[in-house]
Amino acid sequence: MTHACPGPARVRAAAGRGEAAAMPAMDPSRPVLVFDSGIGGLTVLREARVLMPERHFLYVADDAGFPYGGWEEGALKARLIRLFGELLRDHGPALCIVACNTAFTLAGADLRAAYPRMTFVGTVPAIKPAAERTRSGLISVLATPGTVRRAYTRGLIQSFAARCRVQLVGSEHLAGMAEAYVRGEPIPDEAVRAEFAGCFVAEGDRRTDIVVLACTHYPFLANVFRRLAPWPVDWLDPAEAIARRARSLLPRPAGAGREARGDAALFTSGRPDAATRRLMHGFGLAIL
């Protein structure tokens, strides 16, 4: 990658294999990197900014690889490891937030093994908090097909929701719909309803009461979901919890105050369209 991000050149030069090591993570001049396959991670960025006002952020959208659902797992994992190597080498982040369930459930362990000196905050389906909150015992997980298939997801269910009935619903199209919606394009109600209808299960006098949004794109459609749902449920958005975890790993430096932002966005295609550029500017992100 040839783009540069604001930050000390010596950090990038010292990163070696992608492990930024020249400066401590506490240094607020090093950005927090937020990664997603597209623009869904903006939901996490929004929360992280609130909790870490002293930090600069680099938002990375792998739009050249979007959507991840059609990838063979081995090829996608290799892509992610290579891509993060370049990002860590070139930008020297203090911490990486992988704001993509598909990416982290597939490659999180491999990223940590490949770059052990970098801290990765992952995004996984919020099955544990859903199991703690449900009253009916009927939970649904709305995700991409890849996340639904992943053994990682099944392991979360076995570990934290064994006493619940968990309905896994894989959507082929919702991530793309969310991208279109947040850019201002019209999305037919019936198309959206068809993607999440399987989340609503009734068994006797019990009904689904929590739907886990296991893709960071989906919260952009939360108001549409609420309007179209056959009955009210708690749509569980993990963005705030992800941001809190990142905040806990990067304590605010003593005396740090709110500074003028120098946040940026990087697209792996290098060619975001005009609507996406407007969206990034609306989020206060300069496109590299």
C-alpha cells in the first residue's frame, strides 16, 4: 500500500514485520485503526470516538474485497493477514479494532499469532450478553453466511447459551443493503424483511425477544428493522461494547484533552465513489 497516514515516520519504519514498536501505545499520536470489509465499522468508530476523544483514528475499508461472503475461507484468511501486515507496517497503529464479525471469527487467532506485538480488539456475535438478557430463552443471531457457518460462532453458543434456543440466520444481502441505505439509496421494505424474517420464532407462548446484530453493517438498518418487525425485540448492537474494550486497553494519558481531529479513511480499492466520499466527509474523515 502506498498511502500515508498522519503519524511519525519513525513508527512506520520501525514496524518491521508489521509490529509497530518504536513508540508506546499510550502515545496519542499513534492512530487507532478501525477495520471493516466496508463501511459497517463506522458504527464502531462512532462509539470509539466518544470514549477516546484524545485519539486519532484511521478507518480502513477493504472495499476491494467486499463482500466477504463469497470468499473461500483460506483465501480470505491469507488476504487479511497480508493486508494487516501492510497496514501495521505503513501506519504504526496503537491498537487495531477488527470491526467485522466475518473477519475476526475467521482470522482473529491467526492475526494475533502473526503479529504478537500488536493488540487486536475483535468483533464476535454478542451471544453471551443476549443469553444473559433474554427472558423468553429464544435468541436469534442475524449474521453473514460466513459467520453463521463458523465454528467460532457455534462455540459461543455452546459456552454461553446452551440453555437457550438460538436461531442462526445468515443473510446474503443485508450488508450490501446497509451500505446502499447509509449512502442514501432507497431499499425496498420487502427485500429487507425477507432477509431477517427468519429471526422471529414463536414456540407456544414464547417468542424471540433478542436479535443479535452480528455484522457491524446491520445497525445502520436498525430503525428499518424496528419498523418492519412482526413484534418488538431488543436489537443487540455490539458497537459500544467493542469501543469500551478498546478504551480499557488504551487508558487515557494523564492531562490529555480533546484535540482537533486528524482522522482519515483508507479504501483498499483506492476508488471510493462520490456517495461514499460524502459519507466519509460527513464522519469527519479525510480520504487518503
